[in-house]
Amino acid sequence: MSRNGEDRVNQNGENRVNPIRSPRGVHDILPPETARWRQFEAAFAAFCDRAGYGELRLPMFEELGVFLRLGQDTEVVSKEMYDFVDKDGKHMALRPEMTASAARAFIQHSPTVPWKVYYHGPQFRCERPQAGRYRQFSQAGIEVFGVSDPYLDVEVIALGWEFLKSLGLAKMSLHINSLGDTDDRAAYGEQLRNYFAERADELSEASRKTAETNPLRVLDSKREQDQDIIAEAPSCLDFLSDAASERSDAASKRFEVVCEGLRQLEIDFQINPKLVRGLDYYTHTAFEYVSEAFEGAQNALGGGGHYSGLVEALGGKDSPGVGFALGIDRIFLACDSEGVFAFDPSGIDIFVVDIVGGQEALVLTHQLRMAGISCDRAWGNRSMKAQMKLADRSGAEFALIVGSDEQEAGAVGFRDLRSDQFVKQENIPRDEIVDELRKRLAPQTQ
Ligand code: HAM
């Protein structure tokens, strides 16, 4: 069999080039679906602006070193990175997430703290593609650098939660956990390593390997064989320090404050001591927004948490942070499943039907667009019937008809397309058309 892009001979003996398709695990977003993405991004931006966050735009690739602090033993770093050596001989990587890039930017630009930012855009992970898991996917997220305050964790968690609800999503749950400070996390990791070593024979082969390098990750295994062992594993909440250390507040107290803050905001949550997240930088609070609208392992609509050590590892002065990222592709799957946040495909108000050659449609659409009125037209000098069909399909509210009778009368025909009944055409003088349309369209935009 020939590969994409190579010549092949078809059944008729013709030489054809096989059409090239998009790479595995990435997808095109076509109109009118694109409108939904724009709507999402605009809503997210407005939501974050209202909470005092500023938009951050970051490069899609960075020096590889920026991403290594996500955890050398995490799958994101060890298996999924799209890395390459560029023409200057530098080892680069397409960003698999944006927290590390945001930390790099925080160090580089030394903004005043707290630095509250939001972002959205594509991320790249060479994962095994399946529904809800892609190699290029989009995230929208926020980060706050420079302060560690449990109430800030609550603000961040609440913003993500309320934003998802504002899309109309209802079948969701919020899972939270605390991984403790760096020492607690390390002690828990060690305990887990020992626990999994004792039960190594019962673990799946993949988890047995993971348990040696990154025992926390085993808790995330979806393999049937591992489930009983995971269920009986020690809880990380038992490892939270009770006493404040030089570096941080007492982890258990901090976690209580976060939980109480969520209760104050009347946000329901489940404490999930097995929630460890797939990236290594988290300390203290970790959380995930989980959809209950569809089956399958890819039901995390977003997640995040508090982190420390990331800024320091990238060469900055140690500075804590907290944030989340939402997976837009997955959110749309959940929206489809719940029948919410559907998009409005209609983009235009007027469709011009010209059956006298098309020149008047050329001038009229130009004039209307310059006057700020959205409009479209048909091409190729098609019949009145065919053009009216296109007008109906376009979603436009009104059709303007240009025929010889109308031209002779110095007018343009006007027809309301919204009614199911036949509506008689009205003629509007050609030189009044722009003002008249403005009047008729105005009440709809109020
Ligand atoms: P993450 O859990 O790796 O966290 O990704 C956040 C969300 O991105 C996931 O919950 C999921 O919805 C979506 N996502 C991840 N991988 C894929 C994929 N292959 N295909 C489709 N969607 C995907 C982070 O990225 C952290 N940077 C979040 C964060 C921000 N933590 C602190 N600040």
C-alpha cells in the first residue's frame, strides 16, 4: 500500500497523489465550529479580566530545559515531549503545558507580585490518541505567582469551577487533595514505594516499573489489575505535617483552610486522597474538575494546584504559584454530551440575491460591509431559485433582491427570511437601502 503523499495508480490506471491527511491525534477546526472556540475564548477572557487577571501570550516552543521540571519521570517529559534540535543546535520542545513557560516568563520579566495571569492556546503531547486525548489540544488557564495563601487557592479553584458552570455544564464534580509540602510529598512517595514494592507481584507490569521511579503516578493507573492495590495504598493525607516548617505553613491546617473556603463559597467538593496529578511540581493543594457526562478515562475537564520549587528550578528566586488549566477540546465533548454551549452558526444579517449578472451584488455587498452591516452573496450567476436556497441556508435574516424590475424602479427588493410563511417582497429605494437596513437591524442588536 502506498503512503500518504506518494503516487499511486488508481482503478482507471490514472496516476494520482494520495491526499495527505492531518497527523494522528490532531484535528482541524472548521467553520462554523470555529465560532464556538472564539465564543469560549472570549467568555474565558471576560471572566478572568473581571477577576483582575491579565492575559499572557507565550511562545509555543521553549528551550527543552523549561519543561524538565515537570518531572523527568512523568510521562509528559519522558515519553510525550515533541522535542527537536533547531538549526542553531539548541534543544527545543513544543510546549506540553503552559505553567512552566509562565514561570519562565515570570523570572524573565520580574513583574510585581502577585502576578495574576491567564492564557489559552494549543499544547502538544505525543500521547496515544483516543476520544478526548489528542496530540495537539487546547488549554485555557490561569496562574498566580508570588504569594502563597490558601484563600488564593480557593479563588483559583472557584474561578475554574464557576467558569465551567457558566458554560451550562452541570454534571461535574470537583476533586481536591493536598500533597503537603516538599518534605511531606517526599515522605509519602517513599512510603508508597515501599508499599508497592511489597505488593509488586500483584501490580501490572507497567505499574511495577512506574512504582520504582515515580510511585505517586501508580495511583493514577486505570489498569484493572492495579485497582485493589491502589485502593488499599496509604493515604497522602496521613503524611501532611502538623507543624509549620520554615518553608511553609502546616500542611494539614492549610488544607483545612482551603476546604473551609470552598464551603464558604458553597462549592461542593470531594476529598480524593489518590489525586496526585500527572506533573511533578505540585505541593499542597491539587484539584481536578471531573465530568460525569461521559464514560472513559479522559473525563478530567481541567486540573491544577499549588506549586513551589518550579520558579527556583528555572533559575528564579523561590516563589510559589497556583493555577489551573482547562482542556477546551474535552470541555466541548462534555458540552455536547450535556447539550449545552451550542454555538450560533449564523454570522450574517443580509444575503444579496442578484439575478442581473452579479455586478450590483458586488457593489451592494461592498457598500453594506463598509457601513458595518454583515452580508454575503452567491457567486457564478446562478438562478433566482438557487440563490434563494443559498440565502435560506446562510442563516441571514433578510434577503435583498436585485432583478431587472427592481433596477428599473431604482429599488432593491427586501424579503424577511425568518418567517415560515411566504412574505411578499417589499421594494426599498436603492439610495435609502443602507439607512433603512440600519433601522431594521437596530432593534435586534439592542
Ligand atoms: P494537566 O492535568 O496536564 O495540567 O492538563 C490540564 C487539562 O488539559 C486536563 O485536565 C485535560 O482536560 C487537558 N488535557 C491534557 N492532556 C490532554 C490531551 N492529550 N488531549 C486533550 N486534552 C488534554 C496541566 O497542564 C497544568 N499545567 C495545569 C496547571 C496550571 N497546574 C497549575 N497551573
